[in-house]
Amino acid sequence: MEILFGVLAGAVVYTLASLRILKQYERGVTFLLGKYWGTKGPGLIFIPAGFAHMRRTSLRIVAMDVPPQDVITRDNVSIKVNAVLYTRVKDPELAVIEIEDYLYATSQLAQTTLRSVLGEVELDELLADREKINTILKTIVDKRTDSWGIEVSAVEVKDVDLPVEMKRAMARQAEAERERRAKVIAAEGELQAAGKLSQAANVLSQNPQALQLRYLQTLVEIATENNSTTIFPIPIDLLTPFMELAKRATSAPAAESAADPKSLPERTGAPVPQPARERERA
């Protein structure tokens, strides 16, 4: 009787020692006498103690940080880039049997892929079209890890550390681009304003009274600003006759002096030539 009780107690203890509980997001890859037995879970499973053992594998998505990598881009710019990798176990059997440590292997593969892919692109492309770079990285890493039973959800380039000299050069480039845009916008505004002024001049030229009304309206606008000085613009056509009279008055004396030889100044100190007969008489 005591022997039977001992056997039953031993069987209960062995059974309790062989029970395992797997959570909803866990799977157990079991081996019986060293051979693959099956993938168990979730829930309560029985693993014969001493004859079989189990490897727990989580099916949840793992966010893996890729350490900063020193990369030289295609245009010979040295930068440091780090990324984040989102991965999950798709096939627990392959993740346990085909590779020893799938997390470490996936991390190393992501680092080497990051360096090789960014070495083939230029800096401007990396900064402007990051979605394209992320897609290329995800495609390469996912294809390489598919035989391991690993699925890569996404690869995101997190930070790009530029040298100080490159940051200054990019700042100068951005400033020059902003100045170019400002000048182009100002030139376009001047062009549009010139076109509108030309149209206004054509309209005013059809009716001279409109120009006078516009002139009076401008004077009213100036008077409402309480200025101490008021400027009255005078058309150049009114001053043209007076300018011509002044020009004629100054040019007449010069013409008369040139026509009268007596008005020429006498030379002093120069000998006056004598006729040949008077020289003989002398």
C-alpha cells in the first residue's frame, strides 16, 4: 500500500514538473530526445521532464535600436546614422532551429545593410527622400531574414548626425536660396506693377481730364496726412518754353562776338609784320 502511494505521489510530482504554461503571445518549440517534436501553445502544455525540453519564443513585435554607424555617402560626406528596426517572429520553428540568436543576427544584419545602402546614396537624397531609403532597407533585411522565420515590419532611419562644417554650408545654401526666392518674387511684383501702370497710363491718355482729377486726388491724400511740407509736382511741358528762352539768350552774345573781328582780343608782346617796301626804305 505504501509502495502504491509512493508511486502515485511520484507520478503526481512528475506530472506537475512536466507542465508548462504559455501566454497568448508565446509559443514553445519542443524537442523530444533531441528531435523536433512540435510547436506548442498557448495555454497549458505537457513536456515530459527529463525526455523533452522547450524553447519559449515571443511573437510580439520587437523594436530594436541600431547603434550609430559611421557612413561615407556617395558624394564623400562622412556622417553618423542610427536607425530603429521593428521585427517579429513569424515562424518559431525556423527562429529556433535555423539560427542560434535571431535578435543578435538581425541586429548585425541591419547594421551592415544600413552602411552598404547609405554608402550608395548622396546626402541630399538621404535628407530629402528618407521614405525611399527606409523602403530599400526594409526590403533587403526582410528578404535576408525570411529564411530565419523573422518578419521585418519596418526600418526607420532615426537620426543623421552631420559634421559642423556641413551644417554651416547647408545653412549658407538655404540662406542663398531664400534670398533668390525673395528677389524673384520682388521682380515678379515689379513686372506685374509695370503692366498695371502701363494699362493705367493708356486709360488716362484717352482723357486728359482724368489725369487732372488724379492729380487733385493725390493732393487731397497728401493734405490728410498732416504734413508740414506739401510738394506740388509741375509738368515739364510748362517749363520747356522758359528753358528754350534762356538757352537762346545765352547763345546770342556768343554768336555776335564770333562774327565781329574787332571784338577779338589784341595780342600783346608779338611784333607786327611790315610790308617789304617799308623794310627796303629803312
